[in-house]
Amino acid sequence: MSADFETDLKDLAGKLTQVETVMDLDGLRAQVADLEQQASQPNLWDDPEGAQKVTSQLSHRQAELRRVTDLRQRLDDLGVLHELAESEGDPSSRAEAETELTQLTKDVDALEVRTLLSGEYDDRNAVVTIRSEAGGVDAADWAEMLMRMYLRWAERHDYPTDVYDISYAEEAGIRSATFKVTAPYVYGTLSVEQGTHRLVRISPFDNQGRRQTSFAHVEVLPEVEEVDHVEIPEKDIRVDVFRSSGPGGQSVNTTDSAVRLTHLPTGIVVSCQNEKSQLQNKAAAMKVLQAKLLQRKKEEERAELDALKDSGSSWGNQMRSYVLHPYQMVKDLRTEFEVGNPTAVLDGEIDGFLEAGIRWRKQTAA
């Protein structure tokens, strides 16, 4: 066991060294020092938006640096713990070392996946939209289950979320929902979730207890930043205001503060009713609209290249199946990654799917 442990520890050290090389720790330290210098300027908050951007970038870069240096320290400490356990013949220390090796391997693997996120927008926040598709009331219920899955995933990682809009279905579930997840590289991470998700189960809405297949679509976009310069002339937008409402049409707001924006040239419609004021809702809806237009622009720029590659839809129409009956399984149709515990997956345990998706995307793009 000692020889195996030492081999595993050596392999893990080599993998962490590769990760450190890709992350360019010297360059990362230089970025942190530069941002710290900017953040220390006495006139920093004369420009609140610029100041917020500097402090946010500083926090993110410091967290990245701390994450990798902490892993290196844990690896060094583990080597010492293992040597002591072997020299003293202490079973409890050996067990502790084995447990830490298992956890450290998972953490290094997760950081390695982060280094694969090198797309233009991968480091941004994510704007996620979920829509019910075929399957009637079951599809609406399924869309709401998916929204909960992603919100629980974000909660597990302490990632803040902001629900922009929910359109409730008449009987149960939702027709659509849009929310933002805030964290470094969360767009690159969640972007592999884009596509159609399929649920097979005994329908709770069928009094004959028949099996039902339902579908929901997940769209993931990067949050638009000021540098993107997505100009939207006012004449191209129709603004409608309405009263916010919750499930069953019960009013949750006594003023017409909810906002719906229609982009007339493209027909894209977004709405927001989460904020208290009409102005706040309009600003939030505008950010979602900008994200959608940015995505549309990038898709148009890639269209010719994609046609030459004959890649079509690289994600495929149906990307994951969740089966609750007659057996229990969740399987990704692209990566073949699967688990036999749908309950845990629907409660937000999707990191395995995310990591497999990111690795699969990197391999198929090579």
C-alpha cells in the first residue's frame, strides 16, 4: 500500500505541476499585484463602475492564486503525514492520509478542468434560460425541476444567483425562467449544459399512472460586459410594462413594475419582474437582451466556419436523459457519463457531468 500511495502521490504532484504551468502562477501573481495597486488608489471610487470591476477582478484573481497555492500546500503536508504514518505504523494516520489523497485528487482534477476553459467568454457570469418543450404539463414541471437543479448546484458552491423572470404554467411548473449565476468561469462551466434535457417517469399528473416523456431546453449565455459594446437603438425596442405575478396569478406587486422588452429587428423578447422598480427591471432585462444579441452576433460570425467544418449542431438536439422509471439513471448522450442516482443529480450534484462535458468539448475541438 505504501508503494502504491507514493506512486499516486507522485502522479498527483506531476498533474498539479502541469496545472500550475498552464495557469502561469508568475503571471497570475503579477496580475494580483497590479490590481492591488489599482485598488489602493485614493480616487478609485470616483468611477464606481470601474472601481467595482477592479475590486471584482482582484477578488477573483486572488481566489485563483489561493486555490492553487493551497493545493500545493496540502500536497506537501500529505507527503509529511504519509511519512509519519509509515514510520510510526499508525493505522489512523494512514487512513487519514488515504482520505486526504482521495479528496486532493478530486480537487486537483477539478482545477485541471478549469484550465480547459479558455474560450473568449468562459470566465464570465452565466445567464441561464430554461424553457419547457414537448410534454404538456409534465414538461412545465420538468422545466421547474431543472431550474431547481441548477440553483441548488449554485447554492452548493456558494455562487450567488439572481432570478430575472419566471413565467408560470397554468397547472404546474413553468413555461420559462431566466436567472444569472455569478462566479469566475461559471459561463464556461455551465455552457456544456446547453441543449435539450429529456425526462422519463411515471407522470404525477396522469391519473392512470402512465409513463411520460417530457423535454425542456437549457440556454446558457455569457453576461454582457461594457467592453462588448452591444449598441441597441431605442427605436429598435418596444417596452411593455405589466404587473408582476406569482403562481396561480396571485399578485406579488401592486404596481406595473415588470418590464418586457421586444427587439423589433430580431423578434427577441425578454422580461424581468424580480426587481422592485420599473427602472431596475428594465436595466436587468436590457442586460439579458444584450447577452442574447451578442450570442446571435457570434453565431452569425461562426456560421460560415461551422458550415465548412460540416459540424452542424455540435451539441446535438438531445444531450442528456434522466430516467426515473422503469429504472434509475441519468446519462449524458455526448460523453457517456452516467450515474444511477437521479435524486442526487436533481438536487444539484452535477459536477461530474460538467467536468465530463468540458473534457469532451476540449477533445472534440482538438
